[in-house]
Amino acid sequence: MAGNSFGQIFKITTFGESHGAAIGVIVDGCPSNIEIDLDFIQNELDKRKPGQSKITTQRKESDTCQILSGVFEGKTTGTPIAIIIPNEDQKSKDYDHNKDTFRPSHADYTYQTKYGIRDHRGGGRSSARETAARVAAGALAKLFLKQKGIDVIAHVSSVGFIDSPEVTTSNVDDFVKLRESNIVRCADAETADEMIHLIDSIRKEGDTIGGKVTCYIKNCPVGLGEPVFDKLHADLGKAMLSINAVHGFDYGSGFDGSTMRGSEHNDAFEAHENGKISTKTNYSGGVQGGISNGMDINFRVAFKPVATIMSNQETVNSAGEAAEIKGKGRHDPCVVPRAVAIVEAMAALVIADHYLRNQIYK
Amino acid sequence: MAGNSFGQIFKITTFGESHGAAIGVIVDGCPSNIEIDLDFIQNELDKRKPGQSKITTQRKESDTCQILSGVFEGKTTGTPIAIIIPNEDQKSKDYDHNKDTFRPSHADYTYQTKYGIRDHRGGGRSSARETAARVAAGALAKLFLKQKGIDVIAHVSSVGFIDSPEVTTSNVDDFVKLRESNIVRCADAETADEMIHLIDSIRKEGDTIGGKVTCYIKNCPVGLGEPVFDKLHADLGKAMLSINAVHGFDYGSGFDGSTMRGSEHNDAFEAHENGKISTKTNYSGGVQGGISNGMDINFRVAFKPVATIMSNQETVNSAGEAAEIKGKGRHDPCVVPRAVAIVEAMAALVIADHYLRNQIYK
Amino acid sequence: MAGNSFGQIFKITTFGESHGAAIGVIVDGCPSNIEIDLDFIQNELDKRKPGQSKITTQRKESDTCQILSGVFEGKTTGTPIAIIIPNEDQKSKDYDHNKDTFRPSHADYTYQTKYGIRDHRGGGRSSARETAARVAAGALAKLFLKQKGIDVIAHVSSVGFIDSPEVTTSNVDDFVKLRESNIVRCADAETADEMIHLIDSIRKEGDTIGGKVTCYIKNCPVGLGEPVFDKLHADLGKAMLSINAVHGFDYGSGFDGSTMRGSEHNDAFEAHENGKISTKTNYSGGVQGGISNGMDINFRVAFKPVATIMSNQETVNSAGEAAEIKGKGRHDPCVVPRAVAIVEAMAALVIADHYLRNQIYK
Amino acid sequence: MAGNSFGQIFKITTFGESHGAAIGVIVDGCPSNIEIDLDFIQNELDKRKPGQSKITTQRKESDTCQILSGVFEGKTTGTPIAIIIPNEDQKSKDYDHNKDTFRPSHADYTYQTKYGIRDHRGGGRSSARETAARVAAGALAKLFLKQKGIDVIAHVSSVGFIDSPEVTTSNVDDFVKLRESNIVRCADAETADEMIHLIDSIRKEGDTIGGKVTCYIKNCPVGLGEPVFDKLHADLGKAMLSINAVHGFDYGSGFDGSTMRGSEHNDAFEAHENGKISTKTNYSGGVQGGISNGMDINFRVAFKPVATIMSNQETVNSAGEAAEIKGKGRHDPCVVPRAVAIVEAMAALVIADHYLRNQIYK
């Protein structure tokens, strides 16, 4: 009810504030006997952690996670898995300026009004730091999906007006290698250079820029997703829209599909000798009637520019008076390079959850 | 779990197949002592019902609803409200062709694979007929929101490549009057004419076309939405993506926001003499940190073209053999004119639900 | 949230008031391809319906149910199954006396205070008539469990101070035959006679009497139940305590177990040649650590006497003034004969739900 | 779904194994601006902790809790409150004997069968150590209820066949003082002496004994509880039955009520000059139609004897062979003295949750 949980069967509950003792997550509903690879989990967290490169925030956090429960002799036991990530590099003083003043396009004003109290330090609970807990949980989901042969991969497909051309995802390892070969995490090397250049110049101006992440789910079996309200793409959409700074989601033909005709948009089925059925095109984005159809699932996530900028802005203080505020602290000029790990984590959680939901009636 | 329910407190569960005895909905959690205006509910259903004009399906259904419970002497009692809508104009024979053959870009194949059985007549449960039940429930949500002074209004903002210019929503009655003055439900009269012309010509070709609906929530108080996973826009997004044929959702600056800079995107706060706080711009779309900030909420919903077209298409039958299929029955050339009522209904349900969720701690 | 739903996967939502148009239930989450035997469902309803014998209420309702959705060509399709039972023999005038006066030990006062409105006719939503919807849903659960070889059987084990000796349940058909051979539904014929005599004499006095139902679940596989909060017996307990007039629940050794020593209470395990493991005694009642252990599950449910009696009682009216009230209408002198079907239905729903929950990780 | 959460609005999720790094709880949905009294929380934990007296287990754990999130400057912020309790005095070697052998009437066999793996040390997740997390969460619920003037108090009402006479609860402080004046936590001093004597002699025999806890909720407002499935007493029943070793629950007239007549059982209403309405008797136990009626709520909880006894018992090992096992480690001869705190905690959680559920429609 209070909105800190996600999923029905593979269910996570996150907790923690940016400048509290720790953030963390409980994963309840992870099947037993999954081998836990701590290095893999940490590696996922490293892709999201701050301080990775010149185009991310300079805040330094090792984001080292610790598993408190649910794992015995290296395997999950079917009981809740609690993971905590202690907060380390807190410069709470950096946030004195927003104790009584609302930062524009942040959550200061809405939290204060809703709760009558807020932990202003680093945005408290509204900080994107919360997403580290999601990445840790998503890593568990990925370990589960790996067993089933399902891959979840994403990359930065645009920064501002710079769009990546379509990239091939036929070889997952190659895709990831390409993506990880540059600090912006775009799987097209040439575009990556442009993106990095753009972000760096915007950073120097004390400004920020938006971007998009495109995600692919490979080898998803037919049948995932519940019809009507819990359509697979509806749950993916909610998952993505729950990530800080996300303003849009579309899948398959997406917004462009609204300009197309049925005769061009319909995906003709074809039968294969091995008994498999596929579609010749994939405007459906791997989902039909809310249920996966065995084709690659693909979707896009639009991120607005980071709200913290290094220039004076008009605002209001908690007494309701006009005020000025200027960004302090260490912030990202563009969130998408670090958001790739978050998008993958949330997608993995949705797929793991629906995989288990679909097991019920087997 | 099986995905036929939506909402946490103002919760609905829909049931029924296109060609079964009836469809319907249970609304559980509607507060007591709400006056029930049956004409209003029927009027909402009439906006969604088939057979309204030359640019909608010619299937004729009165979609007359009946309340079975939860209302006593014209008022809600706080107990579950069951509403049923009998199915009338069923031409099940029109669907013999898809009994053993999968219609492209429909849910025939995925339902068959998931459940091992399907009611093929009219698409069964996957039919958009299910959304009539949502509109009935949404009408109850609207009656509740009206008491709170909150309005939910939408119109068709694009059909194919024809886009409506921005329309004014400052006067809700005027907006609705304008929208209802044309059969495509666009609040800009000139654009409406173009849209109607386009849909009609596409219909004559036996083809279909996609479009977009834009929705506004007026007078939403500050504080609705739960941070982290149940952000207000994330629940709106899921609600919209759960509607048949929807392929995309964005709010506020939306996908365009991903191309903007923080310095242009940030919404400066301003204080007013009456103690109110507003923002000078509204790129946030009325939601900050997942919580409503008192500004108008706005979002867009992209619909793909209807999959049923009147030409031969390649497909596969249930034996896994290549087959051909051609649309039969009576179908919409474009769903958006009827989808306006569905978008409003789902938005009203989300807002009513979050309104009540926010009451908890008052 | 509003409390009209039960179950997580095999989930039911009931609706309807005693004197409204109909009562009913949505079963969401019933697996597909279950054959639906309408006669079986009606037969279950007949065991609960009023007017069965001289020791039940003389109200006459055929309680004929109608399935509106979710069944195609005699089989479930995996979509929601809506069942309605129209209300027939309503003598609403019988309830004019409690329109403004609160019947003692009924829900009139608490409903009025909670909701500020109530449908007083026949107790409205608080009427035990609601349990007919549960019995219909429970019949579906039983059809599902039959496929798995699991039986749920109950009988009246006490009325007032008359207790049945322990009965054998080794042959389910024999047990049911014995139970159904008398109108009080006790599987011990001699005790049944005494019970019937007692109820009949109490009925003539215009008074009522309480009793107990004992339930057995046969052939339940090992592994059902989720540890910690959703222990199998905890969900059974909640299910039973949610039935009108129930004041107590215990399982296995139950309340008597609180007087025992560990050395007598512990159930020694024994291995069998076929690889099965059982326990020599069954003080655990078939559940250990909240999870079924393969032994018969057994529990007892205590019902208070019906509150409606045919003599004058002191009470208060809605103006807060002292008043007198006397029972009118047609009421049961003792609920347990009809409650057997309700206990079985709720138990079947719990077991079906946990069966499916346990499938997730298979 | 996996059963480690409890509550709808004031919702808790516990985690942790007996011999893991820590146990803990997330409380999600606690209202903001509640003052957090750490001493109070610790004091509640101290009542449950092991090693309190000669009649409890000699295992020593300080059970010191740490709050990781959700509290800012001494007040709750409306965000999830994470509390951890590190495990200290672990003698895992004490449990080598049950690594491959199933302890009778424990959860070893059912966990192993359900999950295919188990943390055998101290019973892992099935250990009653998990209830410490509930007590910490329950302390938060009590702090919330205190603001509303609601008290939840319990005491040991029987050990074996020794029953306490009825005790007065009119003065809560006096009741608690009396109860805490003896190590068995019975509010009747004379009975307490007998109980202590019995437990101590049983402990010396290496045996164990069951008992009962009676709980009272004072000053509960009218209106708590949702009709039909989430009746207030049904949720209390589930809460109690979810506590380790509980085999029975009844409220108000309880099991005895099943022997009574309506004419003696009905609680006559009476009006008071201050406008209040009460009942002359309280066989309803403070709940009518599943909703609190403003009278004291009372219920009883039956605990079976602890399964770990210091004598040889027949059992089976994981290879399915006959085996012998004898209790090791440090165990309680009777759980009820420590269970008083758990019963109160769970009851407080139910009442806090239903208090907030009832706020929705205000």
C-alpha cells in the first residue's frame, strides 16, 4: 500500500534514505536452490554506482552489498533474502540549502506536503540512491532468469537529440561488450563518442540533459503476462515509470505505431519446421494481448534531464515565500549511463515475477 | 494474481467474455454514501459503446448496465458494487474462421498457448469489450471524484499523422462540449474534420489506423501518489498500458523531455498571495517524485491500429501449419474515438484509488 | 482492502446483500481446463440452502446459480468465473423492525457506525446469505482438488453440550453417506438423533443454540502452506473465523494441546517401505511449521448461537434511546447443520489456493 | 505470496534465520510524525528475549535492535522503517544432530520437502527467533496506538491444567505491574506461583508443557474491521495462529459459546447519558459482524508444548531411514511467559492496520 514493494511472487521491498545508515531490499519469493554469485551482484551494482567516469556524479560510494538472510551454503533457501548497502560518502551539509527551500522539479515540496516531514539530506527517500537496492534485487532476478536461458539487455539509445542507429542484439555477449566499451553505455561506438562529448560539454556548463534507454528481453518463452490489467508490457511500463526521472515508456511499434495502418503493422505468423511459430515482423514488441509471444521483447524508456543544475533558480521556501536556490553537491549531468543497470534490473524483476506467475498452472 | 483486478483501495475486478452471457465488474472499496446517478453511468458507457457513428464498428450493443449490489436507496453502502452488462448482438458465427487459426497481432496464439484452451468467439476475454466494464467502474470513480472537485477529461489528439494543436482545458464543460460536437472526439473542430475524413477513407479500404488520446486531470490536490514503486504516473501508465492496443505512454514533457536540458525543463515554483504554491511551467506534468503537486496532470496514450483488417493475411493454424485469414465481423477502423471514455475511466480509477490511499494518514 | 476477497491465487470476491437483486462471486485464478459439473455445484449449494428441514430456517430459496463467464464448452478457460445467485424469497417487511433499532449481537450497530448507512433488510451484507456465494466458489475449488485426489469433509461434532464421539474418516464416501443420512449432518447416527431432538425443542422455545463443526482434509500432499505468516493452519483459521457466528478455531491437539507435555504431544516420525514418511500420532493435525506434512489435517470450528430469538430483548435505537426488539422473520435455531457446507467450502478454497501457491517453484 | 508479510496498510515483512547474520523487519505504512521511543522498543524486545529467568531458555541474546531507515530526528517520516537485530549467541554445533535427521513435531521435515534445502541451524527460518522481529514491529504499532489511547495487554492465563481466575484489566498500569511482578507473566500472583513451580519441575524432567495467553484490547473505537473476510477477529485469529506453537484461538464467548443458547448469549445494548452505547454483557468479545463495537476485545491463544525435549525420540533421517534423536541446545520448557510479548505485538499490528484501514473513508 505504501508503495515500497514491487512484484507479486518474486516480490521486493526496498528501504532506506540517501543519507541514513543504509539502504537495502528484501527479496521475498525467490525460488530455493538458486546459486548466489556475489561477484555478479556486486558487478551489477558497480554499473549503477556513482563516480564511475567523468560523465557521472563524482560522489564516491563503493555500494558494497551484504546478504543478511535467505542464503545457506551459497544457495537460496526459499526464505526472504535481505540485502543491505551501507551509506558511506555522505556530505549531508551539501543539503542544508534545501532544508527549508524546495528544489524545483525535485520531490521536496510534494514529500513535505504529503508527510508533513521529510529527510531533506540528499533527497532522503526520493533520492535515486534507492535504485541501488533495486539493482541488487534485479541481480538475483537475473541469476534466476539465467537458469531459464532468458537475457535482459539494455543500452543508451539516445542523449538529447543524438540517437543511436538500431543495434544488433543477436549475440548478447557482443552487445554487452560493445556497450561496456564506452562510458556512456551505448552499443554503437560512433554514437557513443558523440553522446559523451555532448554530456561532457553540458556538464561543464553546469547543466544537465535527458536521454533514452532501449531494453531487449531475449528468449522469453511464450505465455508470460496476465491478460487484462497485468499485461506483461503494462507491468514493464509501470516498472520503468517507477524509476526516478522517467517520463515515458513505449514498446514494440510504440508511439510510432499510432501513425501506422493495420495492414503494415500486423505481424504475420509463420510456422517453422521445428514446430516453432514466429512472426515475420515484430511491431508487437514480443507481446500480444498482454502475453509474451516468444519473439524478442523490446521497449524504450525516456528520462528527463536531472533537476539539479548549478545555476540560480526561482523557487519557494517552506514558509511559502519566494526564494532562490542553486544546485550543490555532486550530481549527474545525465542519468542514462547509470540508468542502464536500473532498467535491466527492473525488467528482470518483471520477467522473473511473471515467469513464476505463469508456473502456477503448469 | 490472475490479473483481472486493478487498484488497491478503490479496487475493481472485471469478468466476462465477448460472446458469453454477460460482462461485468465488481467495485470493492467505493466509499459509502456516494449518490449513484444511473444516467451518468449509462452516458459514460454510451461514449464507449459500438455503433455510434460511421467511423466506429457497426456492431450494435445497447450496453445497458444493471447494478446488483452495494447501492441502497440511491446511495453506496460501502459494500461491493456489482455491475453487469448483458451481451446482446453476438454473431458468434463471424468467428468460426479463427477457431483453429490465429489472427495476426491478436491474442489468439498467446491465449491458446498459455491456457491450452480459449473462447475464440469475438476474441473471448481478450476482446476490447472487456473495457465496457472498466467504463462502468470508472463512472463510479468519477462520481466520487466529482464530490472532491476533481475532473478527468481526455480527447483524441492524433489520428495517424494528423495532430491536434494544443487545446484549452481551462473550462471543463466547454472542452467536453467541443469534443462531443464531433464523432472523432477531438476538441479542435478543424482537426476533427481531417481526422474523420482520414478514418472514413481508411475504413473504405478495409484498413485501420492508429492514434493518440491526451488526458488531463484538473484540480488534483497535492499529495496523491506513493513514492518509489506506486508513483502516481507509474500507476497511470500501467492503467493506460493495460488498455487493449496501447503501445505507449508519456506524461508531462514525456519523450520530448528526453531531449531537453535541465535549465529549460525545471519548473520554477512561485508563491501566491492565497498561500498556494504553483509552478511557472509544467514539464513535470503535475507530478513530482511520483506525487501530485497540484498542477494539472497531463499524459498521452498511443494506440496501434486495430489488428482486424479486411484483406488476406498470412498466418498459422493451431496444427502449426501455414494458413490464410481475412477479417470478418464488424470492427473499428480506428479505436481512439471510443477509447476516450476508456482512458478517462482508467485515469479516474487511478486518481480515486490514490485519493483514498492518501486519506489513510489524515 | 475492503475485505470482500479471499485467497492469493485461487481468489474469490463475493458481493451482494440479503435482499438485493442477487448475490454472487468472482473466482479469479482457477486453472484452465477444469471440467465444470453444474450439478455438483448446485448440490453443494443445496446443502447450505434454507428450508431443508424442520431444524433449519423455513425461508425458501432455491439458490439456483448461474455461471456468467470463464467457462467454455464445459471447461474453465483460466479467465474469471462469475457466478450469480438471484435472491427470491425476500420478505423485506419482516425487517422493518430493525430499520432504526439495533438487533442485539447482530451487525446492525457496527455497520451503521462504520458506514453511516446500511441496508437493514435481512441484515444486508452482514447476512449469512453471503456464504452461499462462498459455497459456490468452494464447489469449484473442490472440483479442482478432486483432480488432485484431495478430499475435504466435515460434520457436526457438537450441538450445545452434546458431543459426537470420534468418527472414522477412512472411507470418504461412507463418511458423507452417514452424515447425509440425518438432518443435523453428524456422522454418528446416535448422536445425530440427540442433536436433532435438542435443536427441535429449542426451536419450539423460540431460542437458539450453538455447536461445533469438525473438518478433515484427506490426502493433502506434503508442502502446502507458507511459513511465517501464511501458515496453512493460520489461513484455515482466518477462513473459518470469517464465517458468520464463528467464535473459535483450533487444529490438531488444539486447546487441549495447551495442557499437554512435549513428551506426549510430539509426533514420532516413521518411515515406510514405499518411501513414505508418516507420524505415529497426529497431534500436529497434519501441519508442522505451518506446512502440511502429509497426514490428515483436522480442525474444529465453534459457532455461537444464532442471535435472532423470538423473545423481547433490550436494545437501543438509532437515536440512541432505549428500545425493545423481538426477532421476526424465519431463522435457524442452530446454524451448524447448514454450516457444514460452508466450512468445507472455505477449507477447499484455502487448500486449492495453497496448492497453487506451492506450484510456483516446481 | 511467500508469506513473510503481514498487514495491508501498516504492513510488516520479516526476514532472517536463527543462526544467520541478523533477523529484522521492514515496517511499511507506519504514518509519519510518530515519535520513536527506542527504549520502549527495546523494553518490548526484552520481554521476549531468551535468558530472562530460570523458566526460559538459557540462550543469551541481548536482542539489541537498530533502526536503519524511516526515522529522522526522532520521528517517523512515512517511509519504510527497517529494523535489524544481529544474532549473537549462536551455537550452531548444537544443531549438527538435526542436519540430516528430522526433529519430531518441528518443521525440519516439511521445510526440507517443500524447498529441497534448509538451514538446519537452530531451525533456520522456522525458529521462534523470527518473532523478535515481530515484537520490534509491534512496538512501533503500540507507539502509534498509544497516540489513539488504545492499549493492548496480555498475560499467561494457563499453564498445563493450571488456570488463572479472571483478572481485572480496568487499570492497565496495575495489570502490567502485577503481570511483570512474576517471571511467568500471570496477572494473578497466586496462580503465577503455581505455574512457575510446575514449569520448573517439568524443566528438570527435560520435558515441556503448553499453556494459554489471554489478550485484551482496551479503548478500541467502534468501526474497526472489514466485514466478510477481513473481520477483525479473523485477522486477530490469523495473526495468533501464525505464531510458532499456537494450536487454537477463540474470542468472546469462544468455544464455550458453542454450548450456549441465544437467550443467554445475546449482548443487550444500553444507551448512556453521554451518548455512548455499550452492551450489558460482552459475549461478543468486542466484535460484532466482524467490526469492533467499542467494548473491550478479548481473546485466548493456545500454545502446544515446545517440541524440543531432552529424551530420545523415534524419527526418520533425510535418507528415509528410521533414526533416533534427542534434544540439544538451550530451549524453553514452556513458551507462554515469553509469548505474552509476541501476542501483544501481533494484536497491536492487527489493530493498527485496521485503524488505518478504517481511516480511508473518513
